[in-house]
Amino acid sequence: MNQSSRFEISDDADELNQEIDDTNFPRSNSISNGNGLLPELNGHGNNNVSASTATSGVSASVGTTSFSRRRSSSVRKEESTEDPDYSVASIGSGVNRANPVPLRTSSFSGHEKCTFHHDLELDHKPSTREDLLPYMSKSYRMLLSSLGEDPERQGLLKTPERAAKAMLFFTKGYDQSLEEALNGAVFDEDHDEMVVVKDIEMFSMCEHHLVPFYGKVSIGYLPCKKILGLSKLARIVEIFSRRLQVQERLTKQIAVAVTQAVQPAGVAVIIEGVHMCMVMRGVQKINSKTVTSTMLGVFRDDPKTREEFLTLCNNK
């Protein structure tokens, strides 16, 4: 296979919908993308989100709204809703780099009845997570006993506390917000060419087995008069990867966060990960890798823009 097509996405592929639990997706703003709106993934209920993979083109479906891949010859129509907070980006089959159309965001409220929720942009957090250390340590002590170990032996005396602190570190993303990570590093700049930061190291925890998965993230976006400090892209990856995750959702969360930050004409994210739940247990396929991608805006609609991003990602 040609290396440049390693992550190639077919524009004519059939729609594939995959149900994903979005319980730790941020309370993000809506993104207009094509002839439909990407509603807020607010962390309640099961929304249908499909992440495009390396081998097939897919459509992302959230709730009752779906996005489908189009051929480059298609023309996008403008739509409007009664809610003035929502707007739809109208992007033609060709990409005008001189006047790119930004992806729009709008606010959405929710989580009013949450009693214990660490998601982004919420102002009703419980006491600090460090206050939970005694309870977590006790749970780890019970786990050791259940395994047939003696928690009182020298090597395990402080293991419950160490394990609790480690788990808090592995999931520290729950306590971090997008605003804190960006720290005002959004700059007005007359730049409309693609920005790509690739091979960002990523470490996360599989929410199904509580074992690690790790890999590399590549992010590209097409600015609309605003650029983001380069290190902030890595910080966005850190926020969402330091949670209990599935790779499909993580890919989408990063793309949505970049859109919220700078409202670009498009965002593309590719993650290549190794999952220890496949390597250490189950089928034990040690050389397997999982590749997921999310394409928004012009990266989804314009094949040439998407190909440019994929080529830059594949170049060593």
C-alpha cells in the first residue's frame, strides 16, 4: 500500500454508525458542519458517535443528526434554525484559502442535577479528589485481600495509597478545563494555511478494563484569522487522554476542543494507539494497533485538503 494512503478515507463509503457512551465527553458547544448541526455531547445518555477509521469512510451520527461523506463535486446548502445561537457554516466543494469559513459554536446548558461530575466547564464540583484518597486506598486494600495477598506484608503496606495516588494522576484530566489549558494563548493572525502538529504522545486508561492504552496523536486545523499556541494542542490531548476513555471518543473530543478554541475552517485528528487490553489479555495480539480519525469542516468535505493533511502526517 502506498504510504501516503495509509489513513486514506473513502468519500463514497457507506454510512457506518457506532454507538459510544459519551459520559465523559465535555459539555461542549455545538459545531455546525455541513447540512446539519453537531449537537452538544453533554455527557448524559448514550449519543451515537462514530469515529472514522483508517480503512473506511464513515459518517458521524450524534443523536438524530448525521454527517455523511460527500464527493468533492457536491455543493453545500446554507440552513438556518429558529435558535439564533446556532449557525451553519456553508462550505462549497472547493476550498477558498483566502476566505475560509469557520466552524461555528454555540452554548448549551445542562448537568443541572449532577451531584458528582468532573466534566469540563462545570461549576459544581465536589470536594477535591485528594479527599477521596482514604476511600480509594481502602478499596485497593480490599482488592489485594481478594486476590489472596496479605496487605500487611512489607512490600504491600503502602501499596493501596500508592495505587490510589497513581489512579488520581492517570485521571487528572477530570479536574482540568479547556480554558485553563489554553490560558489565553489564542492569537489573531492573518494566516489561512494548514497547521499540523503530529506525533503527540498520548497515555490513557481503557474504561472497559482499567488498563492503559497509549500512542500518538496528530492534529491539523485550517485557521480563520486565529491561531492557537502550538503547545496548547498537546495540552488538549493531555486533558482528554487523562480520563477513563475509549479511543473513538477521545479522537472526537480533541477535534471538538480545537474547534471551540479557535473556530477554524476545519479540524482533523488521527490517533494511532496500542491497547494493553488486547496485548496483555484476551487475544494477546502484541503487534496490533488501532487507528481512529475525526474530520470536521473542510477536512471532511474537500478531498485535496484531507489528502494534504494525511500526506503531512505520513511524512517522517
